[in-house]
Amino acid sequence: MIDITLKDGTVKSYEPGITVLEVAKDISPGLAKVTLAGELNGNLVDICQPISEDSTLNLLKFEDEGGKHAFWHTGSHLLAQAVKRLYPQALLAIGPAIDRGFYYDIDMDVIVTPEIMEKIEKEMAKIVKEGFVIERSEMSRSDALAKVTKEGEIYKEELIENLPEDAIISFYTQGEFSDLCAGPHISDLKSIKAIKLMSLAGAYWHGDEKNKMLQRIYGITFPKKSQLTDYLELLEEAKKRDHRKLGKELDLFSLHEEGPGFPFFHPKGMIIRNELENFWREEHQRRGYEEIRTPMMLNSELWKRSGHWDHYKENMYFTEIDDCEYAIKPMNCPGGMLIYKRKGHSYRDLPLRMGELGSVHRHELHGALHGLMRVRNFTQDDAHIFMTPDQIKEEVIKVIDLADDVYKIFGFTYRVELSTKPENSIGSDEDWETATDALRDALVTKGIDYRLNPGDGAFYGPKIDFHLEDSLGRTWQCGTIQLDFQMPELFDLNYIGSDGEKHRPAIIHRTILGSIERFFGILIEHFGGKFPVWLAPIQVIVIPVADVHHDFAQSVANELKEIGVRASCDYRDEKLGYRIRDAQMQKIPYMLVVGDKEAEGGDLALRMRDTGDTGLISLDDLKEKLIEKIKTKSLTLD
RNA sequence: GCUGAUGUGGCUCAAUUGGCAGAGCAGCUGAUUUGUAAUCAGCAGGUUAACGGUUCAAGUCCGUUCAUCAGCUCCA
């Protein structure tokens, strides 16, 4: 007998060879029905997987990440099967499950159109009705190769050839279709009750732009029809939060053909930007940062020295002044180096934290531009920390804490990544190792979960990145902490140590918000345009009932302006309902309706963005509430 | 840059097989003086992204360019 430890800690004894599904059945037939895959000793497995030794087992349903994964992975096989039926000459590349559904990369001459997608979708539904079960089989390397070669599946051939020597090569078969796959998969196509092919895109084989571009079809499937409806609704809701849409509706910013990737900020958008920057300055002053500003354009010689010329030239804009070549800065660091070098430094000055809200220009590919999230001109909330080697860990931790504090203010959750040495980099392997270890060490000390992102560091050093989510769940890098031993060498930076000798400082390059533009975009989507009071462009709008109340409305607004509240009056000759609707759509947090009653009685009728009419409040109480909400950067209105 | 899609007043969208570019909102003018999500009427607003082509006739068909959208690649 073997002992199987379940997720809740209970231990059950079974005959060796019992399958995951049989364990589920033993617990309850209902559970068996919804179990899609298993997590056996930490590995994802099929439900038909026999268990031969003492194990821990977690039964995975659609609600579990692993269950979804198996379900969607099978969705991708179903998609491939349908495509192969309709277009037998199509060659299959890869078809993984992703966070929301799955895709399959396919090489075929026929260009997939929306009509063809519909046809494929119908074929998928038909296949489901045919009721195939899915079977796993293992093959030797040579048999597997022979199989895919015979089928002419050149991409599969390459995949197999690249598998490690000791890899178990498995195929999953459903009806006439079988595909190379590590699994796990669900066991029965019939549990797929809803299918939707979502979109179409080109994707390079192996993600390398030198390779052929394949057609990638994205889709999603669900065990219940209602889940698809709910999902599509969720996407509709997310569209309403899109910062590009809200930016227009709330008149915050705009983009024009005359300057693709160069955003224009409108008066209301500037209020939010300025509030963000004020907040940023306060936080940084408190934590011992000084602020600097470096020029937008600098001589190309500087960029040659910094390594940008060799490693970043494709992303830079150039111009000429008096026959000399100049570059528009894509990063703030070289300018910061010059400021450090302007005078000698003692170890007593370190760590030296120099912040800069620096506007940088980068030539991003035309197809990569995306609202405020990816632009060609943005303001980094940059800072360079010059320090002695033994200050590194403490400084990295301080930046991590700063980022956490700042994100908390907005109620963001974030993901952390550690990126290591890229191919196109400068500096010795030893330096890279030291730097990477230092960052990892700081993360471990803070007990932060992070994802490793090999080869994705900056050209001068490894980095810790902070990723925030947009309304569709796409993540964007915002904060970053990059450790750099190279710039100090290239710029011959030094400080005088307690021994009276010259020493090399190390540098942290870091941002917290990342780019003000991107952060603003995330902020808009995060709040759905309903900004907390401290950020709202208009915090209070006073709406007089009729003309005779204009003076009173004005006096109320003035009193609020006195204490620094952004208050305005809506004097338009429109009905009350119209002006309230307008204020609601502008997502103004507080509305004050003033008429005869208020002018006589003193108390004011307050309406809040989310809760509607909330009754009367005295002007003094209102002032106190506003001051409190703004000062504490409260995320709520009442 | 690559793949696919899209581009019509400030915004949201109409316009049969190629056959007189239209509506709502916003704007302006006037009436209306309003009590918690749209008062009524009138006026104005367009070289249909740009350029070229086919045609008696192009918003519609073809080509080129630009921009936008979904991805790929890249990245804050």
C-alpha cells in the first residue's frame, strides 16, 4: 500500500498503481467529474497517471491554475486538429496554454481571415461532438522523429531534436489527431462546452525576427457556456477602463498623427501629473534624495563613452549642432555621471542619491507604440545612487521598500522579476555575477517572491523589475533597480576612502513609477478614471439649482479654494439632472447641489460619485473631510 | 520593423450591388430658471487619413504612404 497526502493534509492509503482520477472518485464522484489534472509531488500530471509510491497529490479543477492550464492546452490541440482537417497542408509549430486561453502557431499558405476563424471554430465544435477521449503515449526519440518526419511536420522535428537527451517524449492523441506534447491534458474533449477564437497575429518561429513568421491563432475554451459569456463581458468592461478611451472622455491627454508616440497632456491631465510629481518629490526628499536636471541633448562623444553608442544606437535620435553630432538623451545616466564627476567625493558623502524627473526620447518601433504605456518620449522618475560596495545591499533594500510604499498608496499589486546578463552587454562575467548576487540577496532578505528573467538585464547591469497590470491583465514594467559597476569604470568615477586612497563607487540606477506616462496610464485603468480625491482634476463641483443661487455657489466654491481644494461651479443654463449627469460622467468625486434650502440653512447637499445623494453636511465638516481625504491620499470618498 | 485588421464632422456611429455624404452627442444662438444621471427649437460643422489609379460616376474597387488596434520582436 502507498500513502497519498491530499491538499488538506489528509492521508489515504491505496494500492500502488491507482490513478489520479481513481483517487478523486474515491473522495467523491462529483469531485472526479470536475477534476481536470493533478499535481503529483509538485509536478502537473494527467488524471490517468498511475501513482506508484508515497506521494502528495493536489486534485486540480478548472478553478485551479494547473487545471485551467490543462484545459486550455487541450483547447490548443483541438484548434490544431480542426485546422489540420480543413487545411491538411498546414504545419504545426507550438500551441501552449497562456494566462487567458491558448494559442497555436501555424505555418500555412492560406491567410487566416475572420471568416476562416469562424470555420475553424465550427470544426472545433464538431470535433468535440465526436466525443474523442485523449490518450497519452510515450515514444523513443527515434520513433518520435520518424513519426513527425513522415508527417512532414518540420517544426515538430526541430522541437524533438532540441529536447534534452533524457527527456521523455510523449504524444497526446484524440481521434485521428496526435501531437507532440509534454502535457498534461484533460482526458475527454466532451468537457469543452464553449469555444471562442479570439484573435489572430503573426509570430516569429522561436520568437526570432530572423525566422519565418507564423500565423498565431488565439482562442479560449470553458467547461461551461456561461463562463464564456462572463469572460466576454469582462473584456467589455475592461475596454471601458482603457486609458486611451478614458483619456479622451476625461480630457486628460491626446495623441496625434503629427507626433506618434509623443503624448500631449491637457490641463486636467497635467493636474494629475503634477500631483504625482509633488508626491514623488516629497517621498524622495524624505528619504535623502537630492534632485537634479540634466540636458536633453548631449554630444555624441559622451554616448560613445557610456556604451550607448554601441549598445543602444538603434533606439536613439540624433541631430547636429555646429557640425558636431549630438544625441537626444534616451537615458539620464550619462548626464548624472557628469554631475557626480564635477567634484571630488569622500566616502562620507556616500551613499549619494541623485534623483531626476528626466524626459527621455527613444525610437520605439512603430508597431510597439501603445497609448501612454509605450511611447517615444517619456519622463523617467530616475535616480542614481552612488555608493561604496558594502552599502549596496542596504541601498537596494531601501529602494525595494520605497517602491512598495509608493505602490501601496495607489493600492497596486505588483510582480517582481530579476533579469540577468543579456547577450549584448559590457563588463566582466565576474562583475555580473557579483551584481546579480547582490540583487538576489536583497530579494531573499526581503522575502520577496520573484520570477527569474534570464538574459533580460540592461546592457550595463542586472535588474530587479516591478511589473504592474493594466485593465486587460497585461503587465508593464514600471519600477526598476539596476546595479551597475560599468559606468563608474567608463566615467572613471571615484571617491576617497577612509584610507585616503581612491576607490570606485558602485551605482544603482532606479525608477519607482518607471515612466510618469506609463504609470499615469496604469493609474487611469486601475481606477477606471475614478481617481482618489488627491488626484482628481476637479475635486468638488458646486451645482446651483437656479440663476439666483450663483452667488451662493460661488462663495462656497471660493471657501473651498481657500483651503486648496480644486472646486469649480457649473453655471450652465441646463437642468440640474443634466449637470449632475455631466459631473458623474466626468467622475468628479464630490458634487454640491445648492439652492434655496442651502442658501438659507447653511448646510450643503452632498452627492458622492459612487453612492449618490448622501444628505446634508455643514461646510466646516466638508472642509475637514476634504483636507483629511487629500492629506492621507485616501482611496475612498466617505 | 513584421503579420492581420481598421481609418467617414470634436466624440460615437450610419450610407443597398460603385449612383446627390447622414444621425445622435458635444459646439453656437434663442426660448426655458430648473432639487440629484440627458428641457425644447434653430444654426453651423466634411476635399470620407494623405497621394495616385480604374470608372460616365469612388466613402465604397486597386496601388502607395501615414496613423490607429490586436499580437510578434523590443522595452520604462
